[in-house]
Amino acid sequence: MGLNVVLVPGLVCDAAVWQHAREVLGARSDVQIAHHGTLDSLAAMAEKVLRESPPRFALAGHSMGGRVALEVVRRAPDRVAALALLDTGVTALAPGETGEREAAGRFELLAIARTQGMAAMATRWVQGMVWKPRLNDAALVAQIVGMLARSSAEVFAAQIRALLGRPDASALLPTIHCPTLVMCGQEDSWAPAARHVDMAARIPGSKLVLVPDCGHMCTLERPAAVTRALLEWCAC
């Protein structure tokens, strides 16, 4: 068997976001998927991952999960044998109008979740999260909306608080010395490819993979391509 693998979902996502990777990696490794629940800080999420994980493991995080993964590395770098950061970022909430605009957008979605339900929120949210031509893929959209609809407005609110209070992890990047994969959808409009090029340049020896014809939800939009990259990463 290979390394133990811990996969960390993003905002109000669950194990389904890692389904393809879990099935394939599970044939060679022990795979577990983190669950954040109503924890409302990235620090608390990272501490939960550390409590529930084996002594040493490969760690992959998608979107908010990538930020959680970085907080795990900050706390216990010696326990992380390999790191994968997917469609994520490292900066804190921007000051001034930019940060206010991000917060307002998140709270607008939260208001929809509370008044109309999580499915209504997800139907709107997904419009900017996948590569636009894939919005015509009814099965993909239904999969994403269904996953988010399984969560709750309470969980959504807690995780929004975690994201708005996120620490800056920029200074952490040059200190990462385990094999690291930095990957994102090439058409990701939320966590752009250029951001990942910069992140990879600051992590010594990291590998950058940009998935073509793919938006933010790379593990569901292009699962085979993502899992291929993760298989190579796990073999480091």
C-alpha cells in the first residue's frame, strides 16, 4: 500500500467532490476525507484534520480545503509527506472595497440559502464555478447542486466566517519542502491559473498542473485528469 491520503473538501462540499480520486487512490492507499461541519475557522478545521489523521500522510485540499491543508502544514509540517493544493489561494481577505465586495457576495448567497434553501443557492453559485461551456452538462450541474444541497445554511454560514477570517499563508510557501502539486482548472475564474503559477513558483520543487477546459470544480469537471495527476503525486 502507498501513503495514507487525506483529502480535504472545500466550502460546503462533501466526500462526493473527491469521489473519483477516492475510488482510484483507494486501490493503493488508505484514503480518508475530512469533514468540517460547523467549524468556523481554518485553524479549527486544520486541528480536526490533525486529530483524525494518521501520524504521517499525503494531504490534498481543494478550494477552501487547500487553505485548510496549508494550515495543517503550518502546524505539523513533519506529518505531511506530500501536499496537493487545488483551485485555492493563500492571501487573507483583501482590505477595503475589494474585501467588502467579496464578503457582500458571500453573504448574498447565504441569504438565498436561508430564505430559499441550499439548492436555490447552489443553482446560482454554480454559474461561476464551472467552465461556462460545461453549464450545459445537466448531469454535472445536478451533481454539484445536489452535493451543496445536502449541506445546510448553518454550515454555510460557519464556513463563510472561516473564509472571511482566513490568515495569509504567503510566507509559508517557501518553507514547504515535501513533494507538492499545485493544480487548477485553466479556466477557473474564482481561483485563477495565474495565481497558481505564482504559488508554484514560491514552493521549492513543486509541480504545476493546469487542467484544460476546466473551471473551479476540477475534481468533478475533469475527474480523470485530476486523478491522474494525483496518482503521480502520491507516487513521489
